[in-house]
Amino acid sequence: MPHERKITDLPGLISDLPTGDRALAERIFDVSTTTGRLVPPEAMHAWIEKSFGSVDRVTAQRIVKVTNRITLEGTLFNELRASRPLDTGVSLDLDREIAATEGDPFCHPEDGTPADVFGRVSGEHATTASNIAKYDGFHGVVVFDDHNPLHLTPEKVAGYVSVGLQWCREALEADPDARYPFLMWNCLWRAGGSIIHGHAQVTATHGTHYPKVERLRRAAAAYEQNHGSDYFEDLATVHASLGLGIPLEGVHAFASLSPLKEKELVVVGSDPQDPGLSRAVGALLQGYVRDLGVRAFNVAFFMPPLGSAEEDWSGFPTVVFIVDRGDPANRTSDMGAMELYAASVVASDPFRVAEALGEDPSG
Ligand SMILES: [Zn+2]
């Protein structure tokens, strides 16, 4: 059996790469390790052994800090946290809780939800509603035909995305300035979803894109200017060379080295309307739910504007982020001051995530 790769061994894994891949990895990521130490009193030893396996594992803890030099996003991984097996438990209570809310307004959107000024967009697996308390001038809901948001398949997800993108085109037709589209999915409470019934959301904004999308555009443009190379291609190459790629046709998909939170996946595709891209996202979400036991997650589509804009979007792909928000039964928030203002602290090892999803996420 080959030696299992671990995130805390990242500096060595990068040094072992072939020269070209190593240079790319070092160009994009700054990686450093440190050891955190503590001195437990004798009275705590039994509890530490029970909780962590041994006292030695706690007295010296290896921590790796990964910073994306291009986007200045970064993550701290602690060996003690990352070495725990991925929690793939499934709660039966959740299924029951979801079923108990059947018959909600989203189960009959035609008379349970408002329509947008341009009407509704309907497709095979979803229909749109207008969001009742809006984030932005145009804010719609893609209401899934399925009440249970976890009963997803690649085909259904492709249908949800297709309906969402058609909504964005309708919004642009209603207002030619609403050219910046955003598609997001907050699945269950921990991910910010207040309604259980399966739904994604779409917005269209004016002026400039949302700041986090615009920041990524600027970072990628500066990278291209400085290195004469495509940032997203290079990012995917680095992940693939380390064994973090997830093979899916027509897209680059990988478990991120600098995840925002647990088990973050990144999918890079060309056109947002490519059904191969949304099917790939659906296959990963199916693997998330089925193989990794994820219940609450966020999905976000970073897309260039529909129609022309002043700033240069040439070469900007569609980038989809998927992140696990933790066990619905857990009362502790997964985001604290570190995540909001410093760097993310993440327990799941991206090598384990890629391994779990890499076999055949669509199988
Ligand atoms: Zn419902």
C-alpha cells in the first residue's frame, strides 16, 4: 500500500514534485509548518488519552499554514484535527425533520410564492419564484420540484442551474444594467438556508460584480500579466500534480489546498451554460451527500457578466465553490473570528476528500 498523503506533509510533497510542477506550486502557494506545544498536568492525562489517543499527540502538534499568494486566501490545518477520520454519519432524525415540513409554500410555488416582474422560469426539475425580501434589485429563488434537498442527482442539479441561468437572462432583458449574475445554494440551516424545501438562489447586480468575484478576476488578471500564464489552469495543475484532482469530464475539479471551510471543492469550467459543468457539480454534491455524509453545504457560481462590461473578463472561466458547513445537529458555528477576519481553520484533510470523491463521483 502506498504511503498515505497527508496535508501536514505538504512541504515534502511539494519538494518531491517534478521541477515544473514544483515551481508552479511554489509560485501560487506559500506553505509553512510549525509545532504547537503544551504541558498537560498529570490529572489531565487520562482524559487526553481518551479524547486524542495519546498524550504525545497533544504535547506536540504539527500545524501547516497554506496561503494562496495570488488571492491571499489561506488555511491552517492541525494534524491533531486533520487526522480524525472524515465524519460520514447520517442522522435519521434529519430525514424525519425534512419530511415533517412537506406541504410548505415551496411545494406549490404557483400560489405559495411571488413571481418576478418578468414572470417565472420553469424547467424539468425546478421553477423560479421572486425572493420576498431581496438581497439585490433582482433576487430569485430556484424552487426545486423535490421537497428534500438531499435527493439530488447530476441530472436534477443540471436542471436547477439551467433554470437559474435562464432567470439571469430574463433579468438582463428586463434591465440591461443587471449584467452580473450570481447563483448560490444554501442547503439547510447551518449553510444559511431558512427554508428546508430544496432551493437555490439567483441574483443579478449592477455597476460591478460582487466584490469577491471582482477580487478573483483582478487576482487572476494580475497573475496572467506577471507570469503570462492562466491562473485557473495553473491552479488546477498544481492540485492535480499533488493528487488532489477529481476526474470529471470537461472540467477541472479538485479538493482545495486553501479551503474556506471543511471539504471545499473547486470546479473550473468554461461556459456556465455547459451542461457538463452543472452535471459535474451535481456528481460532486451527490458524492458529498452519499459518500461523505454532508448534509449542510454552500455552492456558489462565479460567472462573468452577461453582455459587455468595462473591465476585462476575457479568459475568466466559470468557477464553482462547494463547501461543507458541518453537522446539522451541532450547535457550535463553524465560523468564528479566525474565519471571518484572519484565516480559515480546517479539520478535513483535502487528500482524504479527493480520495473519497476521486473513485467515481458519478458512479
Ligand atoms: Zn416543500
